[in-house]
Amino acid sequence: LQECILSGIMSVNGKKVLHMDRNSYYGGESASITPLEDLYKRFNLPGTPPESMGRGRDWNVDLIPKFLMANGQLVKMLLYTEVTRYLDFKVIEGSFVYKGGKIYKVPSTEAEALASSLMGLFEKRRFRKFLVYVANFDENDTRTFEGVDPKKTTMRDVYKKFDLGQDVIDFTGHALALYRTDDYLDQPCQETINRIKLYSESLARYGKSPYLYPLYGLGELPQGFARLSAIYGGTYMLNKPIEEIVIENGKVVGVKSEGEVARCKQLICDPSYVSDRVTKVGQVIRVICILSHPIKNTNDANSCQIIIPQNQVNRKSDIYVCMISSAHNVAAQGKYIAIASTTVETAEPEKEIKPALDLLEPIEQKFVSISDLFAPTDLGTESQIFISRTYDATTHFETTCDDIKDIYKRMMGSEFDFEEMKRKKNDIYGEEEQQ
């Protein structure tokens, strides 16, 4: 997906783009696999899916589970490039958080906070005060600070100021601000406050949850950006094996495929193409589960997200569950797909993810993958090879968008600017035709 979005953006920027993919489908790691038979093959499961799973063609199973924040960066990228034309979205029905072995709906508005069974009465009042404070907080207006210095005061101190207890801190940091660990507590609070604001604003757009999901699966996203690239003259080649990246004097000059060299000045790729320029920074375990029932205690939601804060299960990193269903045209009628993911911390990853799988029982079929996480050791300044990072365990696209903006900045030497992108599109198409 990162490469597809960048090829779209670079085409809009007037660059000549050739996009090669060794796979026969768009999106690489972030594809949606269809039919279901292909998923069985991919995970080397014997036999074919049982008849109870319905038609194989009715399935589009994401390999990497993620939702879009309604007000987040990816939605902005989709709106500004008008890739929204090719996609339809549905709102995810609820976001839940795990506490003491049970799941609860995440309260994110004052009304929900007051009705929530996650907190006692006094805690609710304090949390409500905190939410009001965050909503009014404006980094350009010191009157809204109430004695907090956004660049110096730590988030731990802000929680103290509102006298919030550990459980509330857990779901605020992990289910609202969406941090994966507790490192943020000792960092300046500005970033956390902005993250909670993003969550609340995203929620305000549609009401049920702050998350959106495309019909027919996440594989639709890379295809949408591939179309954008094509409109602006980009060329796409699927099923194109990469034999070698050609380098002269330490700088990329082309890519060799099937005996021919396509020459280029800059190259964007994922870590699998350049194993000598990346370093392993961890592992993620993901378990795709097929269910015949909605998840318990979610009010029979046909889609939801569950976050298990690390504190609740004595871990360093959170565990995530994304659930979607036939309502999103990704599964056969009456079937649900739940994907659990977390960062691996021990030699027994399957044990680590058990708290999530326990919430999903009974599970009809599971597909387990453990993948290495890579980050570039070469920033591309000399070589002009720009390498994306592997997808992390989070269930939203904010970290992916940060990576895209980072690559853009390294390539272009300037910050990625949404407004600038809008303007460039108008230059090429003219204002009138866009109306």
C-alpha cells in the first residue's frame, strides 16, 4: 500500500512512474486474498475449505488487519486525491477495550463516559473533566493550557492533574490515543492530547466508532491508488520478476527484469527487495480466525475493534483484534473474520496472543502468520533507494501514513503537504473539469 500511494502521489507530482510488482495482484503484503481456496493454499492448509464456508469467491481476506481513522491521514489522502471515487466505506460499529478478562465499549463522548460500566461514579466525573479539557485544548492558545506546558509537562503529570486511576489511564492511552506501549507517559503531553482529539473528531463524524473500512476489503486501497497513478501516466506491471537493482557509484540507476533494465533516478520498494539495506526490528504475530458468530459482549456488532492494553495481560505491547463480516462483502453470509495481532515478545508467540483468541471462541478455522518487522538502514540520501517499513501490529493506518510522509520528505526534500497536492491536481486537470 505505501508504494501504491507513493506512486499515485509521485504521478500527480508530474514524475514518470513505473510500478513493478512480482505478484499477480495489487498491494503485496496489504492485499486481500480471494477466493478462500487461495488463503488455504497460502497458509499450506491441507484440503479445501468445507462447504459450510459458502462460496470461495465471496471471501476477501486481508492479510494485514487495519481500519481507517475517519479524520485520519489516510482518509485525507483518499479525499485529496479523489481515490474515494473508487471505494465505498462502512463505519465500524464499535471500539472495545479489555479489562479484567472482559470487554467494554470504549467511552469517548461525555454521555458515554457517564453511562460506562468501566468506571465508578467519581472516576466518571474526573474523566469527563479530562475529556472537556482535551476538547478545548488549543496549542496556539495558552489560556486553554490550565498550567500545562504541552512541550514539557509529561502525560503522566496530566493524568495526575485530573486524578485519573490506572484503568482509565490504560484505556485512554491505548484505546483513545492508540499507543502500543506505555513509553508515552514520560513524554511531553502535546502528542497524546492531539491523538485523543483525533479520536474524538473522527468519532464525531459518524457516531458509532472513529473507524472506517472499505467494502470488499483493504485490497481495494492499493488498487485505487494504482488507478490514480495510471490516470497521471504511471505504468503498472504485475507478475514482473525483479532480478537485480542496478547500482553505479553507490547510486541506483535502474532495475533489471527479464533481461531488460528499466532506468530510473529514484526507487521506492519494500524491505523484501533489498535485504542488505534493512535491519530486523522485531516480529508480529497475526492470527486470522473465521467465526460463525459475532464476538460475545459486543452487542452482536457485525464489525468492531478490541484493544487489550498491555498492562491487563502483563505485557509490554498491546494486543489488537479487528472484526469484519459479510456486511463488508469480505465473507460468506453469516460468517465473520476476526484478526488478532500483536508484537512478539517471547519465544512462544501463540501463547502471547491467547487472551485475544479466548474472546473469539468457538473459532472455525485459524491461519497463523509470524512475520519479521524490518526498517531501512539506508535512508536513500546517497543511493536514492527509498525503503518502506514493514506493517506494525496496530489496527489503524496512522503509522503507515507517517512512513509515507517520511519517504516523501526524503525523496523530495520537503514536507508532504496535503494542500500542495490538491493544487497540483488542479494544475493538471484545471478547476472546471473537476467540478
